[in-house]
Amino acid sequence: MEQLRIRLKTGPPTPHYSEAFKKKIVREFEQGLLNKDQLQRKYGLGGKSTVLEWCRKYGKFAYHSPSTTGRPMKDPQKQRIKELEKKLKAAELKLKVYDKLIEIPNRELDTDIIKKIEARLSESWRQKKK
């Protein structure tokens, strides 16, 4: 039969503060009397983000909320440059393929297909103008 192990939390209990106390801390912080670290020392507050969490909840100003999980968003300009570089690379690859598609019949037929196509296009263009 398995023995059941129970872990008891050791150390001082986690303090719970009243809403009025939290609002007082936030008010002091927003007035600029003390910074976050000074408030934590003055009132014996634990944790690195306790004051900031209270500011987000009770404060009048907009406080940066923790970022979502995952990689941070890139600079929009850098992201746009990367997208354009990707499109350019695809366009260059397409151009190479088209060049090969034209090169093969040129070699097989021993003629310049582009000149023939240009001649036909200019001929049809002239006929449309009339």
C-alpha cells in the first residue's frame, strides 16, 4: 500500500492586504512620492511585481501589462522589409523559370521566340490603333 505524503508549506504565511491599503500604495506611487522599490521597503511588501499589479488593477494611468507568451513582435519596418525580400526572392525565382522556359524552345527551334512575340504584339497593336 502506498504511503501518502503531505507537504506542508513552511515559512511565513502570505499576507493579504485590504483594498484600501492597496489603493493607498497606488496613490503614493502615482503621485511620484516614492518609487516601486522604496514602497516595497517602506511597507515590507514582498514580490517583485506586487506594486505594479496593484497599479494595473487600481491605478488611474495605463500600465504596461505583461506580454503574451511567445516571441515578441518584431519592428513593423523590419517585418515589412523581410516580407518584401521574400516576395523579391520569389519573383527572381519566377523570372529564372520563365527564362528557362523561353531558352529551351529557342535552342530546340534555333530561333528567338521573344522577337517573334514582340513582332506579333506590335502588329496587333498597330491594327487596334487603326
